[in-house]
Amino acid sequence: MDYNVTAPPTGESVLKPLLRYDHLRLNATGNITRKEGSNVDVFQDTDTEEDVVLFNLIGLLSFTRNGGSPFLGIHIDATAIALAAHHLNVGDGTIVPEVEGLNERCNIRFTVEFADTQFDAGTALDQVVHLISRDARAAERLPSAFVGTGFSETSVPTSIVTGLFGYPQVSGSAGSTDLDDRSLHQLFGRTMPSEADSVVPIVIYLRDVLHVMKLVVVHTTDPYGNANALGVLDAARKYAPDMDIISIPMTEGEDAEKATIEAVKETGYRYVLCTVIGTEKLMTEAYNMGVAGKDKHNWFFSRASGGPDDRYFEKGSPLSLAYRGGGKLEMIGGLEGMTAFDSFTEGMGKLRNLEDLEYLASLFPESPGVGGNPPFVGDGSYLSAPLASSYAARTFDATIALGLSACSGVSSDGFLDGETHFKHFTETSFAGASGRVSFDNVTGTRDVTGAIFRLTNFVPTEVVDDETGETVVSFTPYVTDVFQDGKWEEVREFIFNDGTPNIPPDSPPIPVEEGPQWAHTILAPIVVALAAVIGIFLIFERKRRQSDSLWYIKKEELKFANPPEVIGRGGFGLILRAEYRGTDVAVKRVLPPSRQAEGMWKRNGNAGTGSANSAEKGRWKRKASADTGSLNSSGGPQSKAQNTGKQHNGLKSVADNGSIGQSVSSSSVLGCTSDRKKSTIAIASLETSRSKLRKNFIMEMRVLSKLRHSCIATIMGAVLERGSEPMLIMEYMDHGSLCDVLHNETMHIESNLLLHILQDVSQGMRFLHSSIPQVIHCDIKSVRMEDCNEISSGTA
């Protein structure tokens, strides 16, 4: 078959052994066995008459988008998989020393196939189902393992399916923290750190290189942003325990950027780590409010945030000044001059010969957008250095990791199941093309200290625009520092926003007034002693602020309708709908009402029914009843205050040193109710213990705020301001509770949807029970289940 490969041959074929095993397997129909539960095939090599264990590796890659034009970088990633399989087959250790002589120690031989996932989860799942449904007796090969897609949106669903069917899947670039959930992604691993771990190097850089003690983190409230923010806090606890970090979430809304920058300015801190995707509007606001581009503040960005690369800016414009001296953290496969990476680049270049390019073209899925194979495979620049993919080295390492672990896990009679393979995978460690590769033995995620990162510095350069002839500003992203083997190495000086390499302070200097000399002599010992006491206090205070800053919400940020919209009823009053930074939320009172607390917590309607219909008649207010603890009305029946007659232990966390969150208010999202004490506690009595309940609620929030799962209602935060009622701010669900849906006569729920809801509830509970320390719900019922727009049930 002619694949229109016209590149001039630059050497002999490298991939002949890989092609040979392809032909052997295709011609071995009827002479091949795959034992029950095994993921490898055994057949006899007709040339050597020896038994061969064949491992068929499937590359799940997004070669095109929806069948359109092909992507050059993805084809280079696929080529890296083929090169790795070849090195495993012949024991070539020129890139990975641990592979040297592997063919003599291991009787497994590797073949490769590719499937186009088209950047679409549905297409990716269809491909996986097709591949695992093949007939083992036919010429079609069953998979042995998968090199997963480089995108979390497709890796998340496909790794669930491949894991359920016992096939390991390893990705070179999917970073979502959801993939660390071993209960769902049972056999998934990756040769890159998770999004949460990827911020570890910048924390080490800021603390150890720049000596930053005060840092602001600006992030979105989506899973990516939350993972980065929590990752910074976790990294600081381990690598910079004395660093004071304030996390500022940026939600959607018309004034989101303005509100975010106002919060940044209020801190007074001068170093900002930004993980927001798309920063132009944010940086313009930062310049206008004096926290960027004024020679004082210094901004650092994550890879996804982008930057000012490859663009022109008007000289002296807000963005040209705001981005000046910024820094960007990126994980990379390697840099020129690194021995292993140079060997990898050289090995890829050797495939630029006619035979290998024709063979590779035959392996790649056809691209409908160009009517066949991509044209770039046949031109003279394909695989030339520098490679047009930053993921290729990690994809190569993902294949090597699967191969080394397969060889260490296969039995002498050629049996290898998925669980055994994955266990050996997590124990694998080697010097890869992208740095030292080792894995967390639970999650299968790569240890961040072995990965390679670079810090680029945005240095402005004045150039003349060819079209307009005007002088404009462009930014050259110079690499200033490289993170390798857990430490940073300087390549060149970092230039800050003030245009100098001098490290700026992390906060404004404190003015000091001069006094008499004798005062210095007398006060010095006192000041030293006082500073020691204050220092100890500040250490604990910093740790508290780091963990609490994510969920503190200011009352004025909540916008209620007039009159407030009632959406339900909790243990201590109504649940109201509000807007928080442009996002609809549910607001819930979390403590018994104080004597002065009425206002918007009054309601219209029948308290006895708990209905939220604003058209109901009668005005009700909560009162303390000395003998019954009930709700009294001046013009209607009584209704007992829900949950006020029991002692509540709140969220229970099981750990070696006991439980936390004892005696937390009954309004907590995850409430454990003790049956030991049955006596009724009137609201008047609860009034005296509000301070204790408030402290316990804060303890509970420190646990709740860290729970992040698609099947658990998101806790946005809490309002805890003096002079106002403590309020819990939760994700708003349009359909209300599962109880509301089940009793809605206008909705017909089919059995498959009920099964989907049960699966969601089970996943949410399993996530809680798998937490460390363990979280126990203790109050599961339909009114605690909330349904989002797609009727996907979330545990509340």
C-alpha cells in the first residue's frame, strides 16, 4: 500500500523488529492462546520455534478533533510509543538504562496499535468497547494495556472502563486530580504529577529561591482551580510551613475580576500565584488597581493560565506593564543538554527513514479531514528536532513503565493479569527520557520531584510592527530556572516587574520611628522576648489561616432577592437562595437563632409542612418555648423545631486519635445524630452554648471544605462574622432534593435513571468512607440527596 511518504531516507530502518512481531501475530491465527484472566497472548514463533508472550499495547490518542484535521504533536506522541516498544523488544538502553538487555531477561514481545479518540469522551469509550470486545481467536488482537489519552476529559471515563475490565491504562499528560480516586480508576497510572502536585515546584521556588513568606493564590472555583489552590496549601505545609498563604477564589460574574483584585489588594502581599485560565481582563484590572505593573507586585502563572507570548502590546499599555517581569511554571519533557532527553530526541530522529515512516503511516488512524494519512508524516521535517510535542518524552516513559512492569509481573508460563501488572507498575522506578520516574503506590501517579519543570520569565522587548510601523512591546519567555531531581537550578537571572534582578520584598516595609538611645538598650530584651512569644503564636495562626482562607465568605458578597427566595427548610430555619459572585448558592443557618435573629429568616407559609411556597398565608417566626421547644405562631398551628430536641455530634472523623467535630450543630451537611440523649433541648437553652457550637462548626468546616467529588454537594464556604448569623453556603441544585424528585408526580423516573442515581450515591459515600481520616455520614435519606440539572444525585 502506498502511503505517500516522500521523505528522503536518512538511514536504515529501526523498527523492523516491531514490524516483524506485527506480522507474526497476524499470521498466528489458530496458533494462539490467551489464558482465562490473562492479558497477554502466547504463541509459537515459526522462525525460532520458541514460545513467545505477546503484549499488545493500544495507544488511545486524539489524532484528530471530531475526525477533522490531524494534529502533528499527537502523531509524534504515537511515534514515541512505537519507539519505546522497539526498545523494549530489543533491549535498547540508550535512553532508559534499565531497558538494556531486557530482551534476554524477559520473553515478552510488544506490538502497538492506535485508536483515534477525537478529543471526545463518547468516541473514546466506543473505541475502548470495540477493542476489548474483539474475538481472541481471530486475526484482530485483544489489548494487553492502554497508553491513555493526554486529556483528562477522555482519560476519566475510559480509565473507569478499562479498569473494570482488568486492563491497566497509563497516560503521559492527563493531570486531573479525579484520576487519583482508586475506587473509580482502579488500574490507572500516569507519568506526570496530578494538577494538585504540579504546583509543588513553584512553592519550593518562591520559598527557597526568592525567600517569599507571604503569598496570594488567585484561582477559579472549578475542579482545576480548586485542585491548584489546595495543592499550594498542601505543598506549603510540607515544603514551606512558615509561608503565609491567602487563597482568593475567582467565581464567574460581571464583576468577578474586580472583586478578586480588590481582595488581592486588601492583603497587602506583593507576590501572586495565578492559576486562572485567560488572564488579560484580570491583569488589566490589576494594573488599574495598582497591584500589577507598578514595580512592586510580581505575578507568577500556571501553565494553563497562558501569558503574553507571541503577541504585540501597545507600548506603555496596562497589559505591557502588568505582564512585565512575570513568571510561568511549566512541566516539560526535558531540555536540550539533558543526556536522556537528547538521546530520546536522537532516537526519534533516526526514524526519519522511508521504511519506518511508511510503517508508522500504516499504524496511524486515517484522518478524514485530509482524506487519508496526515501529509506531515511524509515531509522532511517530521521528527526533526526540536520535537513538536512537549508530551512525547512522558508518553515514551509511560510505554517503558508498562513494559518494565509487565516483564517483572509475568509468570514463567506466560500469565499476566491486570491487577498484578498494575501492582508491579506502581513499584517501577527508572531514569526516563523525562527525568526520574517513580509512582505513588496507591494512586499510580508520578512523584513530582522526579519530573522536570521550567520557569520562564516574561521580559519585554521593543520591536517595530511590520504592518503599522509603530513601536510595540513583545515578550520573550526566557528560561531562567529548571526544576530537576527535586531542586531548582538557575539558568539565567530572573528580571522582576521593576526591571531589575533584585528580589523584591513580599510585603510593604513597616515604618520604624527613631527613639532615644537609652530606650533601645532597655527595650531590646523585652522586644526579643515578646517577639519570641508572638512568633510562636503566628506559626499557629498562619497554619489556621492557610486552611480556613479557602472557605471564609464575606456576608456582603451574598445577594438575596427582595423578599428572599425560600428553597427549603433546615434544622434551624429556612434555606434561602442567594447569589455569590455571580453563582447561585443555597444559604443555610447553622446555629440556633439568637434572640435578635429574625429578619430575612422569617417566612411566609405553614411551618408545620416545611413547604417553601411563598404564596402561603400567615407570617411565622421562630420562638423559644420553655417546655416544648416548638415553633409558635400568632395565627396558626404549632410546628416543632426540627432537630432541636437531640444532641448532634456533627461530622464524625475516624482517626487513630479519636474523632473530630464533636457536638457540631445539626445543620451541618453531613450530620451524625446520637441516640444516647433523647431529652428535648429548647432553643433558649441552646442560646447559652452558641459560642461552643460556633467553634465546633468551624472545626467541621475545616473537614467539609476539603471534600471534593462530583457526587458530593460542594461546600462553597461559610459566613462567620461578628454580629451576623453563621451561615453555610452550598452548591445550589435546581431540582432540590432526591425526595422532591421522587415525589414529583409530573416526573417519570425510569429504572436505568434510578440505577444511575444509586451509583452516584454509592460513589459519594465510598469517597467519604475512603477519606483519611475517614468521614462517616450517619444520616443517609432522600432529603439529604440533592439533584443537579442532569438529575445526577449528590450526597449532601
